[in-house]
Amino acid sequence: MKKTLLILIFLFSGGTGILAQSPQFSQFYSNPIYTNPAFAGDAGTPRFIANYRNQWASVGTPFQTAAFSFDTYAEDAGIGFGMQALHDQRGSALKSDQLSAQVSKLVFLDGQKEYRLIGGLQGAWTSNRWNGDDLSYVSQFLGSSDPMAAVGITTNRVTASAGVLLEYVPKSDYDATYWISSAWHNIGVNEDISIEHQNVNFQVGTKIPIEIPSFFGNNLGRDLERESAVTLAMQVRKQGTSRQLDAGFNIITSPLLFGVWYRGMIFGPTRRDALIGTVGWAMGNVMLQTSYDLPVSSLGQDTGSFEVSVWYGIDALFRFTGKGSHDRRSRKCLRY
């Protein structure tokens, strides 16, 4: 089973070109600059993010993806900067490393600074490596050798990405925020990459303040600043013939966060993929979030995935640590 899956990985990754599907995160909202370069500087303060995904551990050598990023925001210029290192390992045969840098620019569309248009650009260097030593080939059973088993393949590419974000962030903390964004990834620079391997995504969401009794504190002083909200979001992605929908909600009753998400398409024979449960803790300048993908497809229950995300901000990341810090930064809008 393990070898069969790895062979399928190679076939769908484009043969000797090693043009694989881009790595994905169930917590796409916890790795913002990977989703869209327009999110660089999103928190309005220097921020470190670490993401780790472990998928299909029952295969033997699981699919593993790790990302580490840093982004910050220049308030006076309305410019965000980011950088990310990503490592992706699909079994023992295919490995990828990517280094990327992002820049974003914020423009206010009204005098109240409630409507915001943000554009972002990304440059990335990606190295893909194929190693077939651990695989079995049909030619071996026929008494001959296969050239794919004798040598590894390495490709290096420089690509560009572009994204845009439109958001409504009202002055009142008691009103809902709305946002819509889109990004286009894997635009070839040093080597042409066909449209089939470019990645396009589209997101829309809202964050609605609601009244939820706090589980912590005594509702005095700073406890009055604690946040209670529900976030609803949807993401649609397309890369080649692969299409995918992510939709769900998170409920925030600070410092706790929990949510339910669905991944898959609504229509079509391959529409079902996974239900995702997530829980998190956010306090001050730290957030820890974990999730598990429960498969609902025909692949079986032993193909689930585990993810963990950790955020650390130099300044406070979350509104309920005090409205003063929220008001000082015009870009601060944590959507989840």
C-alpha cells in the first residue's frame, strides 16, 4: 500500500518535471501569508508563526509539512513585509523546500478608514527532489532495470504570486467585520509553468461579535475586554484539475477557540474529503491551535491528519488584552 501511494504521488506530480500539487493546511487561516501575500503584516505587529501538518501516518512514512514565517507592518507607510521557509515531504520519494518573501500595501478607501484594499506580491524559490530508491517498478519484475530507480531528480524554480484583499473593519468593536480575498500562485519566472500547475484561491468571511459568558475571570476591569465572537469563512482552491472547498466556523470565547470545518466539494463523485475539528488557546501575544482531520472519503479512517499552529507576537495579538493596543494599529484585524 505504501509503495502504491508513493507511485501515485509521482504520477500526479507530473513525471520528470516534478510539478506536484502544492502543500495544503487544514488551518489555512493560521498560515495567512502562505494563503495570500496580501496578508503580510496582517497582525499590525511583528509576528512569528510555526505550522506543522502530519498526514496519513498509517502509510509508514507520513506526509509531513512544516512552515515557519515572520511578518511585520510599517504603520506610517501602510506596508507589510513577510518571509517564510517551508519543507514538504510526501513519503520517502518526494521532498520540497521553499523560501519566499512577501510585501503588501494597504490603501484606505474612505475617510473613516473602515474600507481597506490591500495588494500583495510574493517571490519564491522552490526545490523539488525525487528519490525512487525505496519503490518497486514493473521493470524489476520483468528482469530489467528502470532508469527512474537509478537516479534522483532535482528541479529548482523561481515563481511569483499575487494577491488582493478587500475588508470592512468598522470603528465599533461591537459590529461585524467582513473580508474577501483572492491569490494566484506559482506564476513561472525562470521557467514556464503551465496553467495546470498554477494555484488560484478565493476566500470570503466574516467575524461577528456575540454575547457568550466568559469561562474565565470575574467580568471586572480587563475582563470586560475579553472577546466573544463567531467567525464564518469559505475558501475555494483550484490547481490543475484539482478543486477543493474549505468551509466552516470558529467560536471564540477568550481565551478559548474551537471550531468545525469541512473540506471537499459539494457536488461531484469525489466531493467528500474530511471533517476538521479544531481547538485553541489565545492569550496576550501567544496563540496555540491544534486540529484533526477526520476522513469522510473512501480512503478510510486511517488516513487522517494532525496539525498544530503556534503564533507569537512582539506586541499583543488579540483585542481582548486591551482596546488601547487595538486602536493604535490600523491594520490589526485577526479574522479567526
